[in-house]
Amino acid sequence: MKKLHPVLPAARERALIDNDAYLAMYQQSVEDPEGFWTEQAGRLDWFKPFSRVKDVSWDADDLHVRWFDDGVLNACYNCVDRHLETRGDQTAILWEGDDPARDEAITYRQLHSRVSRMANVLKELGVVKGDRVTLYMPMIPEAAIAMLACARIGAAHSVVFGGFSPDALAGRIVDCESKLVITADEGLRGGRKVPLKANVDAAKSRPGVMDHLESVLVVRNTDAGVPMQDGVDHWLHEREADVADDCPCEPMGAEDPLFILYTSGSTGKPKGVLHTTGGYLLYAAYTHEIVFDYQDGDIYWCTADVGWITGHSYIVYGPLANGAITMMFEGVPNYPDYSRFWQVVDKHQVNICYTAPTAIRALMREGEGPVKATSRQSLRLLGSVGEPINPEAWEWYYNVVGEGRCPIVDTWWQTETGGIMISPLPGATDLKPGSATRPLPGIKPALLDADGNTLEGEAEGLLVITDSWPGQMRTVYGDHARFVKTYFSAFRNRYFTGDGCRRDKDGYYWITGRVDDVLNISGHRMGTAEVESALVAHKAVAEAAVVGYPHDIKGQGIYVYVTLNAGIEPTEELRAELRQWVRKEIGPIATPDLIQWAPGLPKTRSGKIMRRILRKIAENEYGNLGDTSTLADPDVVDDLIANRLNR
Ligand code: WT7
């Protein structure tokens, strides 16, 4: 399946960048990075221009990352206000409801007034520049409006995915000391209600939350009658009724925080990834334009949720900074039926569709019928993100969904990188199914062996980036030492991605997956340690070890080994209870797929769990366990193999 798909003539013809232009741009970006990024910074409107492009040290002893440091701008101004003159009546956000009968087109002018009004409400509730605001929202326009309203007044938002539990929400509110939460009465997904306000109420009772939280701003969405706490909970529509329609944009330093977004790492607690104003916005706008070959009037749809970085960079900030028409979808791929994605494409005449391999595989399982029932003639470009896309799914996406007319951009990046790093450009790059292909201009990847030696040419190793780019994260909120340790301590002066990767003879990159204890479940990151600590919090559990295993739809599934406390019977009921328990503790995305009872776990004599062995057993590769001579009790392994679940 190593088929090469040459650049499609139609894509080359319309594209802003062909292969020669890509090569020239790449060359320029390497030879003169400051000149290159200065030129790119011209994409944004600056209240005050910067005089210094870059002030970066990746030295672990003095780690700092600053771009366009003394420049002054406002992200909301760049995403909204500056478009009013030229495209005030153009659609900015095209919203499609979970219910196919509901949709809404919001023009840049309307967006301006709705953002300004919400910003004024935030101000009335005491939010000032420098504060943090947590968003716990369904996929409704108010989610984007709230992000922009925060940006407008200089408050950093922290969006918490609406599928996370009250505990997960509470932890994130406390960690960044949010003064205010913006939520909705309920969300709606696949015809089912999500009790967002009730979850916020539950979070309020968790330790520490009310030390910081002063108010909860509630959007009326389903009109469910939710209890409102006097003096704390406020309806947006009531507060908005008597605020002004305009609100000045706060002048922000380029390095002032724009947002915090929590993501899982290999240790227990999620990290608050901090992105700042100038570099992030520039990088989101730049990549959105070149990767999707976005041109005026294109109708662009990214199916992600705003709770993830993909939603931040490619539903909200990148597209809106570019004056694009960006679609926001409240629903799911299989509701009311498996044609939904393509019905939405036809209904809104979508030109660019950016989704995840897990969705493609789930749709592929239903066969070609639901796809063929739709036209999809408006589609010009397809995108993939979140995990490696297997060649079978790639070919199906290309041939069945795109009918061989649409290039696929397989975009590799991370919450930490702010935007796309390695990806084809539709008019420039010959495609190889399963490869994210080549780095974007301005990005310098390298492969290292475990000792930190740089590997040249065709090679497989650990993926690092060797020079800063404007979209990189600046720190872990409140824990700079963790930032240094996680990304810059493995290899000197290199940003370590946590991914393994192969480079072929053509210089194409093939991401092989995480090399740390981070799982990728349906394109979402989940730390094994997070799931383990949820499990051991259950009274029946003595010890737990979590690993990933190959899963047809999700890419990776969650495989759990549980050692029960003495005297506890391993029953089917308990298995179901533990799955429910983890769901409740973290959220549905963390639900274990398989739970194996483990009378003991394989440990070294010093007591360290040998995950390598557990991973092999979960992957059914137990014929090749490698060196087991350091095990304290080798018999444990035989029992685990005999009782493995993933046959
Ligand atoms: C991890 C980052 C950034 C968007 C959503 C996920 C994996 C992401 C690809 C791809 C292979 C990919 C990597 C990465 N990943 N995109 N196109 N091909 N792997 O963001 O939650 O920060 O996860 O997702 O393992 O490190 P995230």
C-alpha cells in the first residue's frame, strides 16, 4: 500500500504554493528565519510594531521563548474588527446544530457585536486583563464568542472539553485560579443532553474551587430549567440586555497570555499549556492559509470540538484571523445517521473538510452506501489530524469520500506546537498514504537515537524540533520547571515531541506514535497515570497498570490490569463498576475498553512495573517479551498471558 499520489493538477493550478515555491520558501525560512517570520508577521494588524523578532533560549538553565516581544496587538481585533470594513456582511461562523433542522450564519458584523456584548458582561462581573476564565461549553457559537470576548479584554481562557467530569473541571479551575466559568444550561450531542451546568454545580463543591470562582455565566441553550445560585450564577441573556454594543480591544503585549489548554502528559496531573498572543495567532493564521490553501470565500469545516487545540487553532483563531467562513458543528458523525457529515457538506457547500482518522474509520465500517447517498461535489480538499492515519482509511477517504478529486493533508502537530508542523501542501506535495510528508516552511524537525545522536537520511528515531517557531507553547502554567523537564531535558537544545518517527528516502516523515506513557484514544491524549490514579481511588482496587493496545476504530484502546484488594471477588459486576467509575472520575473518553484481573503485576526487584511486558501482552505479542531476567517473580507473566483478553 505504498502508493504515491502525485499532486492533482487542479489543486496545483489554484494553489498559492506549488512545489518550487514550497522549496524556495523552506530554504528562505532556514537561511533567514528572522526575515521569514517578520514577513509572516505582516499577516496580523499590530497596534504597535515589534522591533525584536525573536528572543529564545532552549538552554534548560535559562529556558525562555519570546517572539515579537515589544509588539502590541489584540487577537480579537485581528479575528473580528479588522474584517468589518472589507467583509462585515460576510459569514464568519456558519453553525450547524445537532438537530439537522437548526443552523445559523453569523456575519463578521454580528460577531463583533455579540463578542463585544459578552466582553462587557465579563467586565461587569469583574474580569480584568490578566485574569483566567474557564469555558465549559457545548459546540454552539457562544463557545467561540466567549473565547474572543476573553481575548478582547485580555483575560486568558481555559477551555475544558464538555465531555470531562466535574472532578476534571474542578482540577482545571483550581490550577489556573479561574475567577469565572462560562457554561450553558445543557449541551446536545447525537440527540442526547449533556448536563453542563449541573456538572459546574458539582465542580463548585470540590475542594478549593470556591476559593477562586466568583461567578458562573450561563448561556441559555436547551432552555432546561437549571437551578441558579443567587449572586454567583448569571444568565448571559439577562446580563447582556443592558450592556453596550461596543467594547474597546485591550492592547496586549505579543507575549501576554492568550489561553491555557490542559493536556495529558506521562505523569498524573494534566499540564496547562500556555500560548501567548502574537506568535500563536500568527502561526495559526499562517498554517491555516497554506495547509488548506484557504482563499477568500472558501467554506471551511473543521469537525473538532473547541475543547481541543484543533478547535482553538482551526475553528476559531486561524480561520477568523484569515477572514474565513468557518463552520462549527454541534453534532456527531452518526446522528441522525451515518450520512450526516456528507449531508452537512452538501447543505453548506463545504469546500474543505478537516477531520480525524477515528471518525473516518468509524464511517468506513458502515460501507460506501451512506457516503454515496450524497453528492460531495463542493469538496476540494480533505484533512486529517490527531493520530497516524492507516493507509486503508486514507485510501477510503481519498477514493470514496473525495472520489479521487481532493488531496488529503495529513497534519502532524500537538497542543504544544500551537499549529500544524508537518503536512503536505495541496498544490505542492505528492502524497503517500500514512505519511504527514514534509515540514512546513519555518519548521526544522530532526530524528535522534536514544543517546541524542542526530540521524541523517533514511532513519527511524525520536522526533525533535531543532529551532523555535512562533506558535510553540511558552510554559506549563504555574510550573515552568515541568515545562523544562518535559520537553527540554531529554536532549540538549532540542524540543522533544514524545513521538517516534521514520524518515524515508524522499525525506518524508512517518509518525509511528508516542514513545512515552501517553495514549492516543480516538485522537485524544490520555495519560496512563491519570487512568491509574482514578482506578486506585476505588476501594476494591489495590493496584492498576494501564497500557494501550491496537483498536480498530479508536486507533488505541485502553487496556487495564487490576489487582484487587484481598478478599474482593473479581466479578463481571465489578468490571462494569470500574469502567463506570473511571468514566465518572475523568470522563467518557477515559473509559477502559478491557479490564484484566491481575493477581500480580510484573515488577523489577526494585518494585518498578515493567510496562513494556504489559504492553506486549495487551498487543498479543507475548511471544516476544524481550528481556525478562530482571523480573522479581517471572510466574506472574505466565498468569497474565494465560488470562489475556485481547485475543
Ligand atoms: C499527539 C498530539 C494536534 C492536534 C490534535 C492532537 C499525535 C497528531 C498526528 C498525525 C500522527 C499525530 C502525535 C502527537 N498526532 N496528529 N497527523 N499523524 N500522529 O493533539 O492531543 O496534543 O496530541 O497526537 O502522537 O504527539 P494532542
